[in-house]
Amino acid sequence: MFGIAIAEPDVTLTDWALALEALVLTVLARAYGRAWAAFFGSIAVAAALGGITHGFFPDPGALGGTV
């Protein structure tokens, strides 16, 4: 993909699918209160960042792996 290799494609895509699902739940949960929306929103952000970390920073000593 554009000359960039994804280190763990299965884990990366799973994390991004979870982030997408949590984003949808964030939008739906707004009807039930800000706390639920914040809960699902934080899961969406964490899953998206996890996908980026697993996919592009496989080395734990890399800058992205230490964040």
C-alpha cells in the first residue's frame, strides 16, 4: 500500500474494525447521554491508535511504540 509495509495486518485491521464499530456506537450513544458517548469515543480512539501502533511501529523501542 503506497510502498508502506504493515507489520501485523491482521491485528491492525481488527483494531481499525473495532474503532469503526466504536465510532458508530459513539454516534448512536449520544441519544443516551454524554457519558456513554465519551465511553465509546474513548474506545474508538484507543483502538485506532492501537491499529496504528501494531501496524507501523512493531519495534517496542521505536518512538511510536513508547507512546
